[in-house]
Amino acid sequence: MGSSEQIDRVTDLRAWPGEFPVSHLYTMGIAGERFFRELKDNGRFLGSRCAACDHVYLPPSIFCPRCFAALDEWKEVGPQGTVRAVTTAHRGVDGTTLKTPETLALIQLDGADDLLTHRIKESEGLEIGARVAPVLKETPEREGSILDVRYFRAV
Amino acid sequence: MRKVAVVGAGLTRFMRRAQETGPELAWLAASQALESCGLGLKDVDSVAIGTAPDAFDGVHMKGEYLAPGAGGWGRPVTRPYAGGGTGVLVPIHAWFNVASGLFDVCLVVAEEKMSTCHPHPQGAFVTIFDNILERPLEPNLIWIFALEMQRYMDTYGITKEEIALVSVKNKRNGLDHPSTHVAEEITVKDVMESEVMVSPVNRLDVSPVSDGAAAIVLVSEDVARRISDNPVWIDGIGWNLDTAYWTNRDLAYPSYVERAARMAYKMAGITEPRKQINVVEPYDPFSYKELHHLEGLLLCDKGQAAKITADGVTQRNGDMPVSPSGGLLGVGNPIAAAGLMKVAEIFWQLRGEAGRRQVPGQPKVGLAQAWGDLMQVGTVVVMRVD
Amino acid sequence: MTERTLPGTPLSDEDMQQGKVLTLNWPASLRYEWDTGVAIGRFLRELKNGRIIGRSCHRCQRVLIPPRMFCERCFRPTDAWQFVQDSGSVNTYSLSHLRWDASRVEEPILVAVIEIDGSSQGGLLHYLGDVRPEEIHIGMKVKAVWKPAEEREGSILDIRHFRPIDTAQDGPA
């Protein structure tokens, strides 16, 4: 059973423009606060470890999603790590072509069981298994953001 | 269908703004709910997650985002959704999980973090209005409630002062609730003299914007008998949706709540709800909504809810205690978590574990209800102890 | 669960403003173009013509405002276009002291659900105008005040507001 009437003139087609007028202010959370403070103040990466599951979470978590235990064993990981996947983006966030393609990798920091996504620079022909190290912003410039790490590069 | 029981519950504090992330809040409530009944995550077969529009948290795919903190890692997870009605729809959905025989233990988790929406969640709320016919008028969310409240008052000759008694009662009840961030001792005069927002709605007629989480554990009869001395049975469930064209609705009476209640009553074998239901947690985001819902739930005649409130019937020590928790007005309103908090309250009330909030007389049957979507859904559960 | 302290870490406005905790701000850019569709498309075109149009369902005998191409009760296509009056009665009303974003306004915005004459309890959300707030009441007869034809653009705002019916000017209600 279809509609009894259809739009048959193009001039009758119309779309009404609008937006969702929202913006968001995120807190980092309990574990996130600790992770980003450590990165900002000391330039170090902190994971959290579940002894029962023998898993080091990065970014850290205050609970273990596998067994639900509360986690309070904080463990420094990295700063170096191993590339587990790598790709080069030719399009940006809005779908337009990037002037300079950007290489992105999933990196397993030494001592962590999870992977971190970040940019790769100054590293021609990087392959899975390559060793990389972070290039951090200088201390005064760091804000407690994942962008306090400028990028990773091949060791 | 198998019998289904609630055996555990947990809550976070409700807060204007929480430092915790959504998954962290979910875990705080969920781990507490499991601990309260001596279960661990390894015992959980499935997970049902409730949370209102993604626009509040600013996280798309919020069910998936919350899942690790809700115990969903490596498990069958679903996220039923009915806007503000979600907090009671999610245990209804969890009931399917267990009653069907598919799962023995279902962890039910609701979370909301409205503070992320900045500077105010109105930006997300306005999008419930029709984008073409209504948003050009630049409506505020409260318009809908103010218009409905005015129609309700006019139809039955109810005054603002009578409605204000709901805020007075619930904010006082909330003083005894450990999750509250808005409880206070106030008078009808305080409500009447609080800032007029959108007439007839004043500031103290409105529940706040909150962050928080709630969780309960639903289990099959076998598990319930094994791990609990006093399981609370879910005897009836009901839900119903009215037309999306809210300007076409009868704004004086929530017929969709009545249909949801009738469905739940039939299933629970309740023929005289006013006699058989001992304690009630109806949805009270606005003071008049508690009255509106009591009528829709057939717990008093149309237009009579204000009178029974004035007569003290709905006080904790009254003949039919209503919102003994303090409700959304007295505890806070992290949307889906607030609805599930009401289910948790009935659980504690029926077990005699509500502490200073406990209603007298050893209640045997209780009801929790939520409401929302495009202001047109009613969700109801009826619960009972042996 | 009674007297114990429940978990959760509340933050105050000062905590946020003074940067006691780290935060990340993301101004979302969520832009859309919603198709007006058959029914509302025609409804808007008729508003531009200074008329209100509904759809009728011959089975349940209703005239639907806002119009739709299906009847949600009978679950079948609606049958015909039908012009209705540009007058109606106030189903309910409110005085809003808040703008959409919860900021306060000096003079309250007068809003109402108007049951449109000639429709089956079809309501439209709109403004009231040319009226003192204390005169507004449920059941009040009102009439649309249109923008001049050259200013109309096929929008709900082509009606400026609804004003009380003046029997001297408009004839008996």
C-alpha cells in the first residue's frame, strides 16, 4: 500500500536546513585524569594492571572489563612501542583531500596489552613490527591531551 | 514464560557534574549491584543497557561505549531505548532475556551524563520538537510541560499550590536518599515564589540536570531460589506509545500510561490496583507529572491526584506512599538512571531494606513507572515479594 | 542500601572554571537538511499562499493537522487535501520566560497549542499576540495574523501569531 500522492514537480522538492545546537565539555574521568596528568606533568604513559586477568590496560581503567575488579595497580608503560597496524590517510575528517597525506598507526607501548592510535612522522616505509618512540611537546606546552604527544617516529 | 526476580541493586551518587566517565559511572553502579547479591561478572549471561539520547554525553553509539563498564565485554548486549521512559523499559527488556529462557542472569545498567552537554542540555532537548513545524518558533523544552500542566490544571480545576505539594513531599523524602543532590526542606510558598520559568512551571516544580548510574540484577526463578532469601518478582510489565503528533493528544490525561498500566496489571493479576499496590514510584520530572501519572496508572480517579496528595495519602506513612525515594525531584534526574533508580527503590522497599525511607506496613506489591520519548511513552513494572 | 556513602565524584562549577580537572571541549557541528516530504511540503506551500491545509481520512472521518499522507489510526493512506480555517481555539497556553537555550527574556513569549477550526482536534504549536497575558484562557477563539504575502516563504513563521477573534472585525466566532 503506497502513498496516494507523490511529489512530481522538482520545484516542490524542499529540504529544511537545521542543526543540533550542542557542544560538549568532557571530563577525562578518574583513570583519564591520572593518565593525562602523568603525560602532562612527567611525559610518561600510565597503564593499569589487572593481576587476575594479567592484562595491562592502556589507556588505563579503574576497573577490569573482563572480571569487573577494581584496579589500583598503576604501571608505567612505553615510551617506546611496536607498530601493530599502519595506514596512510589521503582524505581529512571532512572528506577533502589532504595536501600532505598523514600516516597513522596502532602502537603497542612496551608493557601494555592494548593499542594506542597516533600519528607517525619522519618514518619512511614504516611496517608492522617497526619500533617507534613518541615525540612529546615541551613541558610548558603540554595541556593534558593526547596531542601532548606530537607524533611517533621510527627508532 | 519463566518467572523473573530482581535480586540485587546498586547506585552511584546523583551529581550536577561527575568527574567519572560514563563507563566509570556504569561500573560503579553495576559492580555494586552484583556484589549486593553475591554474584560476579562471571555469572552474568547477558547485559541490557539504558541511556537516553547520545547528544547528552556527546558520544555516538553510547550503548557500545558504556558496555565495558556495564559488564558487556564479550557478552550479548542490547540497548533498548524510549527516551525518558528508558529507565523502566530496560528492565522490561531484561525481563525478556530471562523469562524467555535464553539467559539466567541479566545485568541491567542505566547511565546518564547530562553535564557533558555544554553549556546546557537544552541544545539537545530542543531537537525533540518537529524540526520544520516547531523549531522555527524557537521552543524551549519546558514549553511542552508547561502547556500540558496548564491543560491539566484547567481541565480538573487544580491549582499550582496543590501541585507544589508534590515538590515539597519529594524533596523532603529525598533527604533520606544517599544519592540525592537536590533534596531540601521547602514549603509550598517556596515553590510558588521560586523563579517562573515557563508558566505555570516554576523552578522548584522541575527536577535538575544530573549525572549518575543505576543497576539491578535480574535472574531466573532457579537462580533466585538458590542465591536469595527474599527475591522480588517482576509480576507485570507494560509499555505503550501515543501518537508522535503531540499537539493532537489529550494533554490532560496520559492514556498511554493507562494502557501500559492495564497491560502490566493484567499480567500481574491485579484487578483493584488501589487496594493491591502498596508503594508507588511514578515518574516525576515535573511536579504535576506525578499527579498525571497516578491518574494514568488508575491509582486514583481523574483529576483527584492533587486531592489525595493534599490529604497525605501519598506520604511515606500514608495509605499509598508515592515516590518514597524522593523521586527525580528529590534525588535527581540522570534520565535513564533515574527511572531505574525507581525500580531499585521498589526492590528495597519490598525487601524492607529502604532504611530511613522505608514505608511502614511491610509492602508486598509495588510499581515503578517512567515516561518520555516524545512525551508519549509509558513504561511500567509491577513487583512483588512472597 | 541505606545509610552508606555511595560512589561518585561531584565537581563544582569552580572546579571546572579553575581547571582543577582536565577537560576537553568539542563544539559539535551537526548540520542537516530535513526533507519536507509530501504532506508538510504542501502544507508549507499553502502557508505561503496564506492558507492552512490538512489531509482527511475517509475511514475515521478525521481531518488531520499537521497533515500526513497516512492515517496512523487506520494505517492506510489519507484520502484528500482539505483546506481548513485559519482560526481556532486555544487548547492550552503558557508564558515562557525562557528562550530556547534557557536564557531569560524580559517580556514573556506567549505560546499556545491552537486547535484549528475545520480539523479534528488538529493542533499547532504557535505564538499568541495582540493580547494581554491575563486575558488568555483555554477555549479562547483566535485567528492567524499572516505576514504580508511578499514576505511569506513557506514557513510556519508565515503566520506571525494567533490573535483573539474580534467579533466586530471578524464577525461572530
